[in-house]
Amino acid sequence: MSRRYVVIGNGIAGQTCAEELRARDSECSIVMLAAERHPLYNRVALPRFLRGQVREEKVLMRTVEDYQKRGLEIHFETWATEVDTADRVVRTNRGQEFPYDALLIATGGRPKPPPWPGSDEVAEVYGFQTLDDTKAIIEKADRSGRVLVMGGSFIAYELAEGIVHRGHSEVTWIMRGPWFLRYVLDAEGGHLCRQLGEQMGVRFLSEDEVTRFSRCNGHYLAETANGARVEFDMLTYGVGLDYYVEPTRNTGIELRRGIVADSKLRTAAPDVYTAGDVAVFYDQMIGKHNQMGTWDNAEAHGKTAAHNMAGENEDFFDVPTYTTTMFGSTLAVMGVTPDVQPDLESVRTYSFEEKFFRKLFFMDDRLVGAIMIGPPKGRKKLIEIMRSMQHVDGNRESLLDPSNLK
């Protein structure tokens, strides 16, 4: 009898897993549950789509026919309501039951609701997670004279950059911390980000937060703790994700914000695996559990999970990377950073005049992470060094110079 696989989620982790399983076994049954109405699309391309640099059809990566050709049974706008680990069956919002021999949970997360008091008084509030979110933001932003962005995360930054790049709106960005990405960047890195953003026209209000929202002159008004008054037409924000773990409750699967797994991406339930943003996996780079929200990490998770679901015994190990534009420059983040491992040692170099910033992070004399603003020269070599887990002897500062990384 052929094996039965169920994959919950059709992001890059779930899609990679399903296609890897199919490549290994032409006879197995593969069922995919997709909460959204779209086939796989490139979430990394959503900021470029928001900026108007790629068309929607370029964001989409699969068609419905692609699933049929690969023998993948996919159910759109369908999500798991219960994982029954005793009977090895997944139940859905549509009343279906799908039995499994091995199951992958790659459900990702949804934007946390706006945490600010009175934000429910604002009708035009947008998170930035899905293709449909992006289309709604584009439509509204192009008709809004003033846009308020809130939060100090990657998502908030991508919103501020994307909307100001469209050229239709004034953008004010409010964050509670002293600078963007405060747990990863230091003061000089944060200053450079602000310098680049202000040159594009973004107004920054840092170390501040909104205490009251109200209506004013046909617009909305945000009043802050520091006494600022910001009129706006739409609010966009990024304050992190709530992970889709509801179907796994009362299953014996350990939850810690996301779904806890070992280095092979196995959960505590037999033949149940997890991957992508929702996975709290044992990260061999730092020797403890970790959770990553990058595309590369999710894709690599999907591959390892598929191998193990098919009977192998493979440990996951990779160096996650994230590269994006940064107000006309480039931002690249690699490996482990202080938001994950606070006691890392570091070296850095920067220049406000030349608009670059580089900081490398070390743990036990190993290079484990890096962040760069400006041309990401030497990025691939740094990733090679991290992946090798070799000890860095001698002058760590030499690794800051791209000419030493050829």
C-alpha cells in the first residue's frame, strides 16, 4: 500500500516538502491544505510588488495545473481544525478527514492584532503578510495622502520603504524603540537606516508610541506619548506574528510560541514534523532551539522534513539569510543575530558618509552571524565560513574587509 502524506500549508516549506516527496516516490498520496486561495507565491517578492517593481503574475510561482501535473491533491481555502495523532487523521474546516502515515505542519503565522489602545477606531488598518494584504495596501495607499507605519520590525520597515517608494503618500514611521531592528542593529546601524529613510522622505518618530487615536478633519489623528500629533488616512503595521498552532492543541506536541521539534524537525508526536516560520527547531549552529522567519530557512526545512518523512534520519543544518533593499541601498542579514543569542561577541565598521555598516557576530570563536547595510560584498564567503563552523583564529576585524573574503 502506498504511503499517505498530508502537508498543512502551501508556503515554500510545505511546497518544497510535497515536491520533494513526489520526486522520491511516484506512487505515494500527497494531500496539501492551503488556507489561502492562491497557489504558491513568492513572499520575498511582496515588498518589490508593493514598491511597484514586479507585476502580480511574477509573484506567483505555481498554477493550479502545476499541482495536478505533480500529482499533488491541494485544497484551497481549507485549514486544519484538528490533528488527531491517535487515529493519525487531520480534520478540516470543511468537514473533511485526511488520514496520514506522515504529516508536516508548516502553517506559518498571522500578523498580531494592533496592540495600541483605540486602534479599533481606525477603519483603514493593514497588516502585511499575504498577497491579498499587499494588494489591499497598494489600492488604499495610492489614494491616501498620508500613511502611518507602526512597529520596529522588518515588516514595518518594508511597509515604510514600499509606500514611500510609490510616491503617492507622505509616510510617518513610529516605533517604540530607539531605532529600527533594535535587537539586531546598534545605534550607528539604526542611525544609518534613519538617514537613508529620511533622504527618501520618511518621517521618523522613535522612542515614542501612540496613546490615542481619533478622527480629525475627515482624517485620523494619532497622538503620542511624547506629544506628537500625526494626521493620516491609513495605518499599516508590523509587530510580529501569532503562529497557527491551534490544530495541535491537546495532542502532546510541545508548543513554545510555535511548534517544538528536534534537529530532524520531528515533533513529540509520532510521524508528525514541522517546518518554516512555525517551527521551533533545534539549531545546531547555536546548540539550542531557535525560530526563523526567512524564506531560505523555510525552503531548507521543507527539504529535510521530506527526507525524514520518507524514512531518512537527517539533521537540519543551514545558515539562514535575508537580503532586501534598504531605502535605495541593501540590507543583508545572515546566520544568528543578538535577538536570538544576546551574548554574542562582535566587530563592526561603518561610515555615515559612505552609507555602509557591517557587523559580524561570534560565538565560541566561530563566526555565526552578520548584518550589512550597503553593498553586500563578501556575503557568500561569510556564509561559507559560518556553514563550516570553523574557529576564526587571529584578527576578526579582517573579515570586515570584503577584499579579504575572495
